[in-house]
Amino acid sequence: MTSRGTVLGLCEPYLIKVFRVDVRPLICAAMTLVLLCGCSGADEQHASGVAKVASATSIAATGTPTVAATPTPSVTPTLGPTPIPPFARRPDYLDDRSSPQALISSYVNAIANGQKGRAFSYYAEDSAPAPFAQFSPDLDSVRWASATLGTVVVRETPGEVSRTVPAVIKEHLANGTTRMNGGCFAVRLVQPRFQVIGSWRPMAIIGESLHLVASETSPDEVASDCPILPGRLVSRWPAPHAVAPYIDDRTDERSLIRSLESAINRHEVSRVAGYWRNTGSSAGDQVRLDGVFPDGLDQVAAVALTPSMVTSATATGRTYGFVRVEAVVRPKTGASQQFMGCYGLEFPGAALSKEGFHGWAIYAADANGRPEAPFVRSSAIWPKCDH
């Protein structure tokens, strides 16, 4: 190969003769530029060829282009205390006496929430296992409770409906242990149509026979603990053909309005009045519900109460709920009437752990602000329902 110096030496005499000047500096600069360009292009071609060969090798080996996987960081297990179990949080509030199963579930719910007064209230008068002061002395140690219920046996007499409910209750205690109690609850409801207005007695527990059982015990295994109550066996109560389902639920404001509708449609006047707080008014005025039923329930065939808005406020340990209700009343004679009502409800939260607890109750109501409403003063609650 001829070097740059050799070429320049051979051509030098001729170049000087032709151009009459010394052009060696120009020639050197031009040749340097050519050589640099040639080397750069060769390097680029070489790199491109290497890349193509590597890519072809990779595809040929795998059939598809390979992508480098991102390494997953390893997680080192840490040793520490046992995770907090799901029962560390108290269960949602439940206050439902619509059925024996709902009643026992509400009783267990009160235990799980540490609400001694409410748990005691689910027993009928003089039927609790102990006076209030000695009732469930270890209730404070329970952090969570759940119940599994067995087959309910229903018996009916002309004056009352009784049920037996086998149950197994699992309690998680503050010291980290669990306790299993099994046995039977006896439940009674005095027939609503035989109850006197002003002294409503809801479904309640009249007896129980709970004892420690093994963890794998099922409710039906302790059904033999259930007593045989008086009355004839019935498959269910109320009967399937009843005009309306039996709902007695005070879990929240909307549930109470649904229960009120159930009582009206079943013509259980004593229960209708029982949803009212003692306001000093007559039972008759309570049943009339401040203008929605100015003639009482005797002339009402059916009613539909639809809560459309609920607002609430808290003061002095009590919660107040204001429920706007759309009411459609179908009288026994004549056309249906539609009202817009406002109900004021009260919940004595501070009494959950005290004797004499009662749940949500109505303390005022009004319908369209009608002048003939017995409780004219209750029209003051309308602004609360308009928010």
C-alpha cells in the first residue's frame, strides 16, 4: 500500500511546476480530510454489521426477539407480632327484632360492641339471667362475638308466638383466647293485636340455656337443650299470606320508617304508637301521626312510606335524625292521597350501656304543614327536613 508521504513525494515536482506555487500545505489538508472521513465510515459500517449479526443470532436462537427481564426485588419476611385479626374492629350496629334470628343476632351484636344496656334490653321483663348490676360481669372482656343459629321451632297460641333458637356463640376475649357457648334461646312475642296502646312489648328473649361447648359444635347439636314451649307447631309466623311482612327494625332512621309502614299495614296500632317516644301526647295523637292519618288508622287500607332524604345532628349525647318521607295513603273508601311528611327521630346513644335502653324513636312529625295536624308545633321540624 502506498503511503500518503510517498504519493506526495512523487507528485511534488510536477505540482510546483504547474501551479508555480508551493501547494503542499493545501494537499496535506485535503488528504487528511479524506482519510478521516473514510475511517469514520468504516467504523460505522463495522458497528452496524456487528449489531445486525447479534440481532440475527438472538432471533435465530429464540424464535422471537428477547427482552431483558427486570429483576423483581426480593422481599425478606420480617418477624413480629401476629397481624391484627379482622374482629379487632367493632361490628356495625344492628337493632332488629323482625324475627327470632334477627333478635339473637342483635343481642350478640350488642355483646360484641360492649353495649351492656342494649344487650340487657333484649330480654323480656323479669326474664334476664341476672339483675342488671350482675348481668354479664365479664362483658367488658369481649372484643368480638358471632353467632351460628340452628333450626327455629315456632309455636303459636291465641295470645302469643314463641320460638326456640339453638345457637353457638363464639366470643373473642381481650386476652387473645376464644370462648364457645352453645345452647338454646327461647323467644316470645305477644300478639300485637292483643297489646294495649301505650305499652308496646316487642319480641324478646324469655330464657336461655348456654354452656361451654367444643369449638366444632354445631347449633343443631345443642338443639336438645331447647324446651318444649306451649302452643301448636306452625311452619312460620307471620303466615305467608299476611297482608304485609313483619318488620320491627330500629337499626337506623330508614329502618324505623320501614317498620312504621309495616305496623300500619298490619293494623298493629299498639306497635305504631310504640315507635313514638313518650312526648306527653295521647296515644291517639301518636297513631294519627300528625295529620297523615287525621282520622286514625281505622280508615286506612294501606300506606307506602318512602324516605327520600335523611339528615342528622348530635347534641347532649343524643343523635337526632330528620327524615323526609313521601307518603301514599289508600283509605278503605275513596281515592288514594299523597303527602310529603317530615319525621323527627331520636337515638339515645349515651344510654347504650345503661339500664332501660331503647333504640330509635319518633318524637315529632308533620305532613305538608296541614293546619288540622294535631301537633301544630311540630311544623318547626320542616326546615330540618329541607336541608
